[in-house]
Amino acid sequence: MESTSLALDHFLCAVGDPVADVRGIGPDHPEFDRAQIIRAAVGVLAKSPDALPALAEVLKVGAGPGASPRTRAHLAAAQAWLDGDPVLAGERYVSILRRWPHDLLALRLAQSCWFFLGQHDRSCAAIDLVMPAWSPDQPGFNSLLAMAAFAHAENGDAERAERLGRMALAVEPSCPMGVHAVAHALAESGRHREGARWMREQDAQWHTRSRMCTHNAWHLAMFDAEEGDVPAALGVLDKWLLPAAEKSPVDACDAAGLLARLEAAGVADAARWKRISDAFERRLSPGFWPYVDFYAALSHRAAGERTRLQRLVEAIEHRARDVDHAAHRARTVTLPALRALLSGGQPALLGAGGSRIQLSAARSPLAPRGGRQPQLPLERPVERRLGLVADVRRDAEDREIALAE
């Protein structure tokens, strides 16, 4: 299982090309079923309508006649995603975890679904579900820690997120997902100067051929912006974020979020806003993800592209007339947020999905130059891993007791 094991490692660490790793593995190959669930996983993780045709092709072929229940469960979860039901997809991945708690692919995809929906508490619940089955000496434990760190950072627990992220990197320093998790924790706790230093110290670990490279660069730029280093932040924007924005609406969200923060610091830049607006205009499929639609609207408005903005609103209104989950989100999340944006109000983006940290950064003004939030106490030296597992087990048990009561 050398090829699929490599693909899975690349998938979990956000490096390489998992699809290329399994290229050439056809129905007669002994690893075919594993290759199929990895191919499907790439389509789900993308969170993009552009990835759906390839996902549909994978699911049309399916698995071999002797596919295991676990393989069939993975493909059923991917089918729910393809059918436009991210809630069912997430629940199906969690069901896999109940039977096979060491399935890191299912955990990563459950987390992806809850991120898409903005249900970060459910990401934490998925971590709690599987953690009792793990021990630090098992392969993949570092990936579990990195996923746990990210989940807790998005759920507002920066202290725990930083501890978990640093532990993940102590096991595998070259994992961009671990670097990202710590960056999120530092951003959540308001330690911007420390965050900028951290990202530069870790440059060799994240500035690689990684799907996280652009987003990690966004974290560096945001730390710089919060510290008042506008030229450094603009340098990252021009070198990394704007070129990436022209290829991906999700990366365009990073560019728009950073530029919105810089604009609050007095950077008036119609040309850069126009470039981001152009990128959304070329590549956006409105109505798929409220998080992306919001940033597209923000960019069109900032660029003075009223016609584009009006077309976007009309497309969302049209999408809202359907009866599926995306239509429900268009009605209850996207349209109210766009109306607030257009009227100069504060958009309520609960349920938009995506990063809570990114959305809050785009909507609030920059801190005064040199201003910083109080620092959290530094964590103890890397904790004994078995002790950490015991702590998480107790947290999971406490949650179960609370639910039972």
C-alpha cells in the first residue's frame, strides 16, 4: 500500500499531490479501493464547485466488487457532499469515526465539512470522539494533534490550540498544518508580534509546495498588519495572495480579508481591489459557499464595481429560491449579510462557514500601531503526551456526562 500511504500522508499534511500519487491505480490494482476514497476525499476537501465533476466521475466508477464496509461508507459520505448535503456528509464521516476511530481521512473530512458550515464545535466533538482510542506512539498521532489544534483555535480556545499545535510539530516539524494551527492560536490570543516572529522562524516548514502555503502567508501578513508594518503586509499581498487569488476564489478571500484590514489602516488601493474583484468575477460560482460570496461582495463594493455587485446579489437571490441546503444558506445567511454590507451595517455571518478568525478580521478595525491584546501565559514545556491524551479523555467524558444530564 505504498502509493496510497504516501497519498494519505500528503493529504493530511497538505503537501504534494495526492491525486498524482495514485495516478495509474486502476480497478485491477490491489490498492484501487483505497485510491478511490483518496480521490473522493480530494474532491470533498476542495470545497469548490470546480471539484465536483471529478468527484462525480470517481463516484460513478465507485469501488471494486469486494469493497469493505469502510470503503463504501467513505464513498457514501462523498456522495452526500456531491448531492449538496454537507450536513449529511459530515454526519456520515463522523459515523465512520464511531466504528473506526483511527481513520484520519474521515476525521479530516468531517472537520472540513464542519468548517464549511462554520460549526466549529462539531469539529471539536469529532476530536473528542476519537481521542480516547489513540496513544502517542501510533502512526499519525501528529496529524491528529494538528487537527485538534485547528479545531480548538477556531472554537475560541487559543490556549489549548497552541499547546496541541506545538506538540504536533514536536513530532513532525515539517507539517504545514501544524504551523498553521499554531498561527491560528497566536492570532486568536492577539499575540501578533510573536505570531510574525513565529511564521518567519517556521518559513522552511510552510513555504513549500503546500496547499497551505498561501494561507500561511496570509497569517504572516495579518500579523504584520496588526503590528503596523504595512509595507511588509503589502509585500506578502503582492507576492503571494494576489497571484493565488487569480486561480482560486478561496485564496481570493485571503487577499480581500488582508486588504480590508490594510484599508482600515489608511491604505486606499483601488487597483488592488480591482484585481481581486476581477478574480472573483472570473472564477466565482455564486451560492455555493456564503463565506466566499461575502468576500466577493466586499471586493466588488470596494472596487466600485456596482454592476458586478448587483449581478452577484441577483445570482444569490435566484439560488435562494431552490429547496436544497445551499438555497437555505443563501436565504438565511448570505442575503442578510449582503444587505447589511450594502447598507453600511455590520454583517451577521453566523453560519457562513469558513474561518471565524478571518471573518472577524475583515469586519473590525486595525488596532492602533503597537497596540496588542494581553498575552496569555506561555504554556508549560511540551507536556507528556499521555498526560495530554488523559486530559482530552476527561474533557470528552465530562461532555458526555453533561449531555446525559
